[in-house]
Amino acid sequence: MGLLCLVVVGVFVAYGCEKKEKYEDVTYYETIGVGYVFICDSIGWHPASGAEITVKTNLGYSGDGLTPSLPKETFITDKTGRYQIRFIKRTHLRDATLYNISLNGYPCFDIFQFYPDDVINVPNNVCSIPDFRVRCNK
């Protein structure tokens, strides 16, 4: 009888200590996205240092009737025009379904789209993103 009580208590403790996911929790894939931004002005092509890259993440439907705003994260290029982004795996109790990657502040209409299947199981957990190339007089 004592052994049975111990087992029952152990089960309750194990399930009671399980961490519950919170609505605002954000988890990320281990994979990172890497790309470059280049601009062309009167001098020629060169890296765009300090350019802003925005990643908007679409989320799947969870059936709870709530519609969260789409998560939006901004990343900045370094002096070589390189940027590195993260991919949200899950937030607002929903899985990510699509990533829209865009360049801010330049006359660039390219939006690169990636799906979760595109960013998992990539070599060395690095997903290569096409370069943004912009002709402007900034």
C-alpha cells in the first residue's frame, strides 16, 4: 500500500511540475538566417551598413478565437552589409507558418519568403537568404 501511494504521489508531482506554455512565450529554431544588403549609388556597389531588415512571422490558427498581431523583429546589418536573423518557432500558443523578410528605408520591393520547412534541417543550422541589391542615391 505504501509503495502504491508513493507511485501515485510521484505521478502527481511529475505532471504538476510540468511547465505550462504562456501566451507570450516565444521559442526559436536553432537555425539562423544570414544575408547581405548592397546598394549602388554614383560610386558603385557597396555594402549597406546599418540597414534594417524586418522579419514578420505569420502564425497558424489555434481555434481559440484570438487574433494576435504578427510578430515583427528588426535586425541591423554590420559594416560588411551582413545581417543575421532568428526564426520564431512558436509564440502566442501558435506555430510559425511563414516568414516574410524585407528591407526597410530603401526603395526595395523585394520580400523573401521562407517556410518553417525551409529553415529546419539545413547544414550547420545556417539558412542562406538571397542578397538585397538596391540602386539608389542615398
